[in-house]
Amino acid sequence: MVNGESIAGRFYLPTKGPRQSAKLKSKPTARIPSNKPQNYGQIVSYQTKSPVPLDCPTACTCNLQISDLGLNVNCQERKIEQISDLNPKPYNPKKMYLTGNYIPVVRRSDFIEATGLDLLHLGNNKIARVDDRAFGDLTYLRRLYLNGNLIDHLRLLFLNNNLLKTLPEGTFNGLTLARLNLRNNHLRYLPVRGVLDQLTALVQVDLYENPWDCSCSILDLKMWLEQLSIGTVVNNVICGSPKKLAGEDMRYIKTTNFCPNNSDILASMIPPSEESFPGSTITIETSLDSDTQLSTIPLSVMILALLLLFIVSVFVAAGLGENTADLYESNVLV
């Protein structure tokens, strides 16, 4: 004690407060409503449930394509005989691999719930028939494989209203197409060799609404079009470039207008109007422009014409001589 006061009373020594519960250290604060998006950190990375349904045919395996939330459906070599038998139907398939099965026919109803397909592989099946507009609803389809099948009577092929920029070599190899529709694509050029020259049974082709580049490189396509039968080409084949030819039908443009500064290319690509054989025709110099070409005259025709002219001349001369002699005798008698 100091002067009658305790040290504890003077200095107010701290004492322990009541012991808090082990379960609750502090009183929780109420959550304040906020319109700002809450950041929950890494919790999103641990989400296990897919944001889209992962319905997958029981005979196939599927995996999610994160970039566009579509499915890759792998049904290779599963002894599938009908595409319509695949159940449950996959949700939003982007790629379907159906190779190595026993599918005999492709129907339009097979893909009625798969309109977002980007790739469809039907190679190495037993497909002998593809129904009309079987792929007509697949507006996003960019890759279609039908190799290794039994197709030998594919007569109609409609590839209109797509984003095609060209067709690779061998596209129509082994096909006997009668009708081909390439209308409303992004075609500026189509190769003849290895592509169009395979269409030997073609009776109708539609190349309308494409931005054709009417420069030197298009000459082989122009010549191919000119060799087709009348009525085979439906609608116009309008140039999209260059500017001076835009809006014109390439079939009716003079050949020299395609590459006026390249006469060597023109001479190598344009065949003569008629093949000449020594001794049978008189060769006349031919202009590069097919519109100003002169016809060659067979030698036999010229000889026949000269012979007829000679005979006529003889008869005329004989007739004039006889008339002159009669006139002379008449004058003598008078």
C-alpha cells in the first residue's frame, strides 16, 4: 500500500474480461445489398457442372468445345446403320465423326437437330444414296467428307448460299453430276483442270451471284462455259472485278478485254478457229479476237469454183461467136 491506497487502485491494472465463446469470436455483420458484380475469386475455376447440356448418343463419345459451347461427337466404327437411331440426340453438335459404319443412305431428317454442324465426316460407310437436300439445313457446314462409299448416282449437288471461295482439285472425281448449283457464294475463280473438266454429264450449272474476277486467270473458265451446250448455264455469270468489267456477263465479253496487256497469254490460251492441214486448206492469218476471225476456204472448193467459171466463160464465148457469125451472114445476104 502507498499512502493508504493500493497499487491496483491507483494504476487500474487491467483485468481479464468474460471469456468469449469458442464458436463465435465476433458478431457477424449483415450483408449489404449491392448492385456491383461480386468477385468470388477462384471459385469459378472449380465449377464442375457444364453450362450446356451434354446429351450424347449412347453409342458415341462426346466432349465439349469450349470456344463455342458445341459438342464434338465421335461415333467412329460403332456399327451404326441409321443416323436417325442415334439417341439421345446430341445438343448443339459442331463436329460429327461417323466414319467406318454401315450407313446406306443419308436422309434430310438425319440432321434436323444438328443445324450448327461445322464438320461432318461420313467416310468409309456403305452410302449409295443421298436424298435431295439432305444437307440443305446445315447452313454452317464447311467440311463434308463422303469418301470411301458406294455413291455412283449422285446427280444433283446444291452448294448454293454458302461461303465457298474455291473448290479443290478432285472435288467431283468419280461423280456423274447432272446439276450443280454454286449460286451465291464467294467464288472469284474456279479451276477447270481437275475440277470442272470432271463434269462430263452436266446438263445444268448455276454460277450466279458470285464476285468473279474477270482477269487473265478467268479465261479458261470462260472457254469452258462457251463449250457447254445451249441452255446448260442458267442465269448470268457476272464479273465482280475489275471495275471496268464489273456487272457484265463474262461469256459475252471480248477475249482481248480480259488481259489487254498480255497478248502472249491470249495467244497461248485461245485455240485457232479451225485446225489446218497442209494441202487441204489455204491458211489465212487469224486475229486473236474470235469476233474478227476469217474463215479458211478449202482448196477443193476454190478449184471447183474456178472450173465452173471457166466452163461458163467458154459457153459465153461460144454463144457470142455464133451470134457474130449469124450477124455477118445476114449482112452479106443483104
